[in-house]
Amino acid sequence: MDYKTLLKDSIKAMPESKRAARQPVSSYTTPDIYRLNYNESPYGPSPKAIEAMMEAAKRPNIYPDWFSVDLKTTFAQLHGLPDMMHVCTATGSSSLINILGEVFLNPGEEVVLGDPSYEAFRDTAYIAGAVPVVVPLDKEMNYDLDAMLRAITPKTKMMVICNPNNPTGTFIDSEKLEAFIRKVPETVLVVVDEAYLEFVRNPVTYSMIKMIREGYEKPLIVLKTFSKAYGMAGLRIGVAAGKPELISLLSKSGAAWNINFLGQRMATEALKDQEYIAQVGELNAIERKKVTEGLEALGCKVYKSQTNFILFKAPGIENTEVVAKLAEEKILIGCPIGMNRVSLGTAEMNDKFLCVMKSILTKKCEKKLA
């Protein structure tokens, strides 16, 4: 029997996903491997969050709080929102992206996306039978906001901005992004994914949650995650913020309640330790500068990043060859969109990466000259 005949029509028509999380390979690695391919934090979570998890681990027999009241309340307080009714939680921001498609998208409706950007949004559009409308980034991998506005049609239901963007690492100035959002028609739901915002080191940067806090009336949802700066990727915790009338609609999905008990307790305490998050951001900025300058010194084209990863193109060598040669030295990096992407690790990890890159490119140059 061809089991594909059982699929719903939108899944039958869906192209193969480009997301790393959807590739049929194991992501398990031994501790001696440097995982610079998944944008994970090498610093891990706040010690206070770990302490909370260890205490919660003594009570695995109880169900979690279905409504994540403590977590939502703490998040709302941190961002100056009136109450927890402005907040929805789920198992990672990827789960929230799926919920957005499940709740809001009808077959044939359009979702305007930057290209390249986070592939989960394209996937969720296809799953819903909606149409991804991709707007190419410019040559420096920045969003073309004017072109995105021009891409809106009567069929447009959703507009997505990842800021900073993944996989490029590029960033839109906060005031510029807010002005752009205000130009989007009220018939279009704007989704801003801020998975990497904590890594940005621009003093005038702010979350688009500010617009929600100030009473912005058009439909706007801001996504946050605990997988990056908070160092909790393995626990799968994501948060969506918006007007209560909008957030309440997300709860119609069965996936909007199932964060585990350990994750709830850990994330709640992690939010309270913003001093630790600031320290992680500063360490990341130091390493980002070092790796950027190191790659540029080796002749690589490096795209300006405000995240915990760097997109680059090495001279005179195929991207896949760079990945393979680094893997031989137990360093894993990514290879999206025809370029290489390296996640930032600890100082030791990044030093080894640059050392191996120098060796790879030097040998390639010597071979070419021979």
C-alpha cells in the first residue's frame, strides 16, 4: 500500500523541508564534538534555573500547570505587560509557529516571508495549504522591507519578520522595524520572531513587545524562545506575546498547553536572572567580534551578524568541503543557502575553529599554487 495516499492534500503538495530539524540524521554527538551547527548556547542556563530544575526533578509524578501561570506571569512582568493573558506558551517557538498556521491560515491564503529566513514558517504555510510568498533579501542579506510591503495582496493573511534573521544573522534597527509594522494593513497578522534578540548589542534595540505594551491595535504577535541566550534548547520552551484577544485564539490549539513541569520551573527562574542573560550576551559579543575578524583575516566574506552565529563564504573552496574538513577535526558547522554558518562557542571552541579554518585555507592555497 502507498501510505502517502492517506495524507491530507496540503501535506501531499508540500515540498521537502529544508529545516535542519527535519533532516533524517541524528543530532546526537559525543561530548568531545564541538557542536557549532545548531546555534546552541555553550554557556548553558542560569545557575538559578538549574537549581530550580533540580528541585522540580524531585516531583516528576505530578502534572505541570496546564496554564503555566507562574511562567506567563513572570514573563509579562519582565516585559511590562499588564498580565499573563498577553502571553501564550508552548514547546519551543517552533511549536508556536505550527500553532499560528493551525489557528490562522486557510488554504490559498498568503504568507509573506523574507528569503532566506527561518524555514519553519514556510513549512507551516505549506502544511496549512497556504501559499508562501518569498521576498529575496538584498545582497548583504538584509530584509527588503519596501518589497515586502509591495508583496501584500488581498490574499495576504500573515507577514513574518525574524529579527535578527536566521540563517543570516542580520538585524533590522528597532525603530525602523516598528515604523514598518505600522504600515502593514490591519487585515494582515504580523509575526516577529525574536529568538536571537538577546544577543544584539545595539543600545537602542528593543523588543516589538513594546508595541503591544503600548496598546498597538493591529494584529501583532512576538515570539521568544528559551533555546538560545537562555541555554535551554533541550527543554523546548517558547513564548508568544500579543493582545489578549489575539493570544486567546492560540489557546484553541491543543499544543498550547504542554510544557513539562521541569521546563516551567526552570524557565520561570531563568527569566528572573537577567544579570546572567546580560553576561551571556556580552561573552557572545566578544567572541562574535573575534571570529568575525578572524574569518575576514582569512579572506572570507562575512555577513554582519547580531546573533550567536556567523554566515560566511570561504575563498576558493566549496562550502561542503569546509564542512567535511572541519568535521574531521570534530568541529560541526552548518551549510545553509550555499554558504557556511558557524555557531559561536566558548573562547576555546572558537579558537580551535579559527585555527582549523586557517589550516584548511592555507593548504587549499598551497595546493592551488603547486
